[in-house]
Amino acid sequence: MTDTTRRAVMLGAGGAGMAAVLTACSGYGDPAADSASVAAAPASSAPAAGSTPDSGAAGSGALTKTADIPEGGGKVFKDQKVVVTQPAAGQFKAFTSVCPHQGCDVATVSGGTINCPCHGSKFKIADGSVVNGPANKPLAEKTIKVEGDSITLG
């Protein structure tokens, strides 16, 4: 039998720890796939009159209702990889929800910014531009249609 030295045990434990760290850091997504699927076109805007707070999204492919997007805020739709904002009353914008820094999904919209939890990047709700890095590129704008009280992806 071979004697196990303290040095061999420490090297083995260090190697296993490094493998775990590298595995955890590699799961941020594929930013290249995001840039290929994003259409940079201006968002539409329409007044939010006549909407009801509890009406939910319409069944004909609507993403959400205008009443579900707070003025001066927004909402992240993870499954569709989009964030919809309302920077001013009746003005709706949409951006990719994938942070250009390392491909994390943004998580919240508050205080006039779209916020990425991974490294603290923040983007303006009005145009997706960077407010706080480390991201150095804006969120790509997505096309939406606002018809009546429904918002659909364009």
C-alpha cells in the first residue's frame, strides 16, 4: 500500500475545489446566440387607457397587458427573454433580457433601471443604455406592438 501524504491530500482537495468553481462560472449562457436572435427595431407606443389591472394577457399571443407594466418601471419575461418597460405614461419599450456582459438574465426593474444580478450592471428603462457596468453595451431593443391594452412581441 502507498502512504498518502498531507501534500497529496491538499493538492487533491484544491483540484476538486477549482473544478467546482470553473463549472459554476461557465453557466452564464451564450451571448453569441442572443446577438443573432435580437432584432434592433424601435418599439411602438400607445396609450394605456381602458386597461384593467387584473385582466391578464390576452389569449391571442399577447405577452402581457399594458396595466401589468408599471409607469416608470417594467417587467421581465424570462421565458421570452424580454423585458418590457414603461418609461413614461403610455410609452412602452422592450429589450432583450440577456445582459451583454456575460449572458446572465436580468432579474428586476426598479428605480428607473433594468438590473442584472450577476455582476451589478444596470440599464436605463427608456433606451436600454448602460447606467452602471461592468456591461459596456446597451440591452438590444426588441420590437413590440401595443394594440388596445395588449402588448405582443413584434
